[in-house]
Amino acid sequence: MKRSVEFFLTVLLSFMYLIALTPVSYGQEKKTEESTPLFPVVKDIKWGYIDKTGKLFIQPQFEFARNFSEGLAVVKIGEEWGFIDKTGKIVIEPQFDWAWEFSGGLARIRIGGKYGYIDKTGKYVWEPTN
């Protein structure tokens, strides 16, 4: 009887030890290009983006660049503002007098002195008004 209790306790402790060593990833974000943080930087009067190691990720090419939010960043090209993705591809053409970061799937914009909201496709969900 004593031997079976010792065996049971050994198996139980071994099992608990294995559980303690198993990495837990509940709720952790997968490391993908989408989750790679990028940071705006200026070089030779143009703005681009670096990753957290300081490696240039998107070549400096914008008049101004803001932080990524919900996978898109506001950038200024010429005199207008638009949005790029994390590859540097323009996903919403520059057309706005001003634009804010996305929050809750919407971004506030100003065009012609009026304010409105767009979704991530650039479609108006609130037409610009005074």
C-alpha cells in the first residue's frame, strides 16, 4: 500500500512539474507582421518607419507620418493626408485636409473645412459636415 501511494505521488508531482514548465499563451497575440510595432522617424526631411530594433521598415517618403493604430497609419503626401498599411502600401488615398488615427474602426477626417468619419476602406460612415 505504501509503495502504491509513493508511486501515485511521484506520478502526480511529475505531472504537476510538466504543467508548470509548459508555456502558456492564452490571450497572447501571435507574432505576425500585423503585430510588429512600427515607429515613425524622420530622415533627410522625409518620414518613414522603423521597427523596435531600429531597423528601417518603411523607407522615408512622406511629408509627415503618425503612429499606427488598428493596422493603419496616417501619412501626409504632398498637402493631403491618407492612410498606409504596415507594408507601406497606400490603402486610403491622400485626399483629406487632416486625418486622425483609427479608433473603434473609424477615423475622423477634415476635408473642405468639414468633419466626418471614415471606415478602414475609406468609405464615409458620417459624411463631412460643419
